[in-house]
Amino acid sequence: MDLRGKTVREVEAGARIRVWYEEEQDGGGKARVAYLGTTSAYSAAEGLRVLFDGYDESEQEVVDAADEWEWAPDLLGPFDAVRLKLRGVGRPKPQPPAGAVDAGRSGKKARLPRGTPKP
């Protein structure tokens, strides 16, 4: 089975997949319905083992070359693709000037000794 650009390792690590099935409709006729899922295993003999979103782990399906499918975008990662600049994150906390009195949890502001210029 052609893994369409993915390695066996990527597939077994849990790649996102979209599979279409033709299903009977209540009013008659058939419709093409897409299901999203995550791969859990690959076998050259069987194909891809898939856990579809919203289904129990025991209800995994096998998707093979005869099925209509594509890799779905992984909307949850990778997280390192965009780096956000957040104010104060990753910077050391500023220290009070030498000689400042720590007010602790009293709710009062720390006082500077007399004659110390304000920051």
C-alpha cells in the first residue's frame, strides 16, 4: 500500500487521516461521507489501522488501497512552527534595587531607602 509521502514510523505514531465511505441515506440513495481519524498501525498485508474520531478504541477500522482516503492536516501541531512573543515570558523577573525593603505579603509596596532615586 502506498503511504502517500509518510513513513511507517509517522503512520504508527498517529497520523491524521480522512476517509470517505459511500453510505445509504435515510430518504434513499447514497452519499459520500468523510470521517476523520488517527492511524495506530500499518501492515503491508492489511493496510492502515485507524481509530476514527468519536469512536471507541475497540472499533478501529482497516483502511486499504481500495478505500478513498487522504492525509488530513494536523491542526494541533507542530507547536514550534510559530513562536509568539509574550510580554514577560522567558525574561528574568526584575529585582528590586539594592537596599529596598521587602513588604512581603502585607499588601504594601516595597520602600526605597531615603535618597534613592525612583526607577
